Amino acid sequence: MKKKWSEKCPVCNGELVSSKTTVDFYDGKVILRDVEVQYCPKCKQELFTPEQMKKVDKLMEGIHLQQVSLRRHLSESGRSLVLRIPADIARTLHLTKATEVELRVKDPKEFVVEVVA
Ligand SMILES: [Zn+2]
């Protein structure tokens, strides 16, 4: 089922059709199936509208976060222990050096790191 979009392809000005595609992120760790995109049959471009992009981002964050379970060893720095945040998680949560987090111990085997600002 293909429906025409009113917009033209920004690359070749061809007619765009809506199409379903599979997108993968993080080297295939997160795969979204049946994502609706605008497809240009002429130059074979798959285009996301900004709204779709946002939706994909949201979806991806949700899926990605649910799937994140990584084992890490703590390292030592002075008298403190250091927990390194994997780059994928940092990117997804928009963490930077300036990010403030709050550590809360939930029980003897679990603690929560909450992003404050
Ligand atoms: Zn095109």
C-alpha cells in the first residue's frame, strides 16, 4: 500500500511515496522495523520528516534504555571508586561532563543514578 506525499524529494525533486523500512542503530543493537519513511524511488533516498525523526528518537531511546544492561568493573581513583558510563548510554541520556547526577542506594545490591541537571 503506497500513498503519495505532497512533498517532493529535496535531493532530486522526484515524487515521494510512503514506505516502510527497517532502521538499525548502535551497530544493529537496536532495530526498528516497519518505520514509515518517505521514499524517493528515483534516487532511492529514505527520508524522515522531523516529526518522524522525533518519534524514532523517542522510540529508540525507550527501546534502547530497556535493553541496556551492561556489566562493568569499577575502577579506582584515589580513595573513590569510578563507574564509567558507556558512550551509548551517555549519548542516549545526553550526559556530559557538566551533568549532575544523584546517587541513591536502593538496597544493598542496587543503587540508582538519577540525572539531576
Ligand atoms: Zn530523490
